[in-house]
Amino acid sequence: MAISGWFVLLVASGAVPVVLLGGVPGLVLWGVVLAIVITIDLVLAGSPRALEFARDLPRRLRLGESGLARLAVANAGRRAVHGTIRDAWEPSAGAHPTRQRLTVAAGEAVALTTTLQPVRRGERRAAHVTVRSFGPLRMVARQATIPVPGSVRVLPPFTSRKHLPSRLARLRELDGRTSVMVRGQGTEFDSLREYVRGDDVRSLDWRATARRRDPAGGGMKLVVRTWRPERDRRVVIVIDSSRTSAARIADEPRLDTAFEASLLLAALATRAGDRIDLLVHDRVVRGRVQGATGADLLAKMVDVLAPIEPELLEGDWHAIPELVRGVTTQRALVVILTSIDTPGGSRPLLAMLPTLTRRHTVVIAAVTDPDVVAATRERGGSDEVYRAASAERALLDVARVAAAIGQVGAEVVTAPPADLPPALADRYLALKAAGRL
């Protein structure tokens, strides 16, 4: 077959005249017949360019979930198309199968289904479709690549939502909606009750105590004021998307951990009646959510956060106070999700913080690497000892930066990726209970 094919090509191109093949007339005849058969097979193959395509895609998928992508193929040509089709999705879209058998008669249409299971958030795109149409003898095929654009937005997984019920229960305790009756130290007066051991003596109401003096001389019954945590406070979340956010900690980019922490905090704070604003910034604002409340807040947040990727450049920390001022002129809780690995790298952040802490309550949330912590405990050989020393130095650097942040009036929350979202939510509840929002 291969030799005959070479002869067909040579004869067809005129490179070898038939008269020169006088010694092998049978072979020349076989080549001519084969060329005729191949030509007929090619002519009878349906044209891929006569096909028309339409996509039916899920608009959004959450990372970790799967969805079905449907491709409708209509044959507007005069011949049936028998062959294979390849739908060119990005590898990170997790498309399966990538190639399928295709049989569509003239004037008819078929629908092909592909399962998408993305492995990365963001816009996962399909650029084109490649069709290979064979003739009846399947000796040759026509092939064409047709642009058929399509995309699916893959949202952050929000796996930290599993921590939301327990934090909402604690929030209800602060609000006094459960039998525990735990009261916060906010500035919104709620009610009076008798003093019990453990109450803050600063909450004693001496006038109410005097009115409840026992006339029979049985002694004084102390009365304390209870306070309901304030609502309608402002919470501004600032996510650092500069180069340090691209580092992977526990096989997850720092930026993705920041997204998880911000989603859990926003879900909790909006249930507490507070107003949430979100900024994603490096040198420019990459994403912004303002004025949304309730369920609409989380929907807008995941939609805005989904396509954002780390930018490999230094962040402009001096722009943060002005950005916060553009969001609100009221006193607010400003939560900044960034990294505090080294004193040198954190110097711009430290220089900016006093401007924020003069007007706002500021919390810095950062991821710690569990592998670094584990390295400090492994000292079996000389290599491990050096590695442990390096890990200890890295942890000391983080502690130094955290101490410097505390000296300028901000608070620090550090935890491994899986623990940072609930740790930040706990700090929010502690601030709310202390009446510092």
C-alpha cells in the first residue's frame, strides 16, 4: 500500500512519466487504479465545512463540580459526514472525552455531550472544533478546523462555608437570640439584669441598682446593663493580588486562600447586619464589589473573584488608604489579606498601616506554611538540622513582622490555608463582642 501510494503521487505529479515504467506495467496499472479509488473516496466524503455548530454550556461551575457541555452539529451539505470530532477545550477545563465519533446525515443534526470537570477557577474556554470526515472506504479523509468559541466561568469552591453554621451560632449568642444569653460589649444598650459572677463590673448600672434596693434591709441587688453588638458597621476587605499571592502553600495559591477567607467573612458579617465592601488590588484595582447585601453579595463576590489571577509585580501599598477612603468615610473594620514573610518585603505595608489605624480597626490576615512548621521538628541528620534552622528563621521573621504590625495598632491573624478562614471569622466575632467595630 505504501509503495503504491508513492507511485500514485509520483505519477499524479508528473515526476515519473508512465513510459518510464515499462518494466513494471502491472505496478503502474495498480497505481492508477488506486489513485482513481482514492479520488472517488475523497469525493464521496462529506465536507466538514458544511457543518454548522452551536454550543449549549453551563454559565457557571463551582471548582470541584462537574457540568455537561453540549455541542449541536447540523449538516447543511449534500453528503453525510462520517468521522471523528475533537472539541478543543483548555486542558484545565477537564473535558472528557476530547474526541468522539461523528455520524450526521445530510440535512440532519446530532448533539454531542462532553463532561467538564475544571481543575482551575477562572474563564475556561473552547476555541475551535476539528472535524475529520472519511469517505466510504475510509482510505482518505477531509479535515477542517472551524472556530466555535465558548467559555464557562469557574467560581471559587468556597469550601470554607462548612465553618459558617458554627460561627452563625456564636453570632446568635452574641445577639441574644439563644438561651445562652451571651452579651457583647457593644455600645447599643439592650436590657438590664441582675449581676452574676464573671460579669464586667464596668457594666454595673448604679441607678438601677439603687432602685432595686431591698426595702426590708436584705441588701443591695446589683444590676448590670447588657449590650447588643452593633449592626450596620462597615467591613472593607482588601485582597493583595501582587506577586506574593502567586506562591503555593499546601498546594493552594495564597490568592485562593484569601478568596476563601474573604467569602466566609463576608457571609458571616452580612448575616450580622454589617455592610461588606471588597477590593482586589496590586498596583491597580483588579476587582471591586460595593453596595451588595444578602445572597446577592456572595453571588457578586464569587463572580468577580473567579477570573482574577496573581500579577507578578510589586503591590502599591501607599494607594490603600485612599482606596478605603473612596469606599467609606466612616470608621470601619479593614481586613487586609496578604503575606508577611520577611521584614524587608513587608516594609511598604508597615509604612502604610499608621494611616489606616488612625481611622479604622485594621486586621492583617496571612497564611503560614505548615511545611515550614513541620521542618522545625525534624532534626535527625545534618541536612534536617540546617533545614530546621532555616525554618526557625522564617518563623522568627513572621513573628517580627507581626509584632511590628501590632505596634502600629493593627491586629494579625496567621494560620495554615485550611485554618485561616475560620480563624479570621473568629477574630471578627471577637472584635464584635468587644464592641470594637
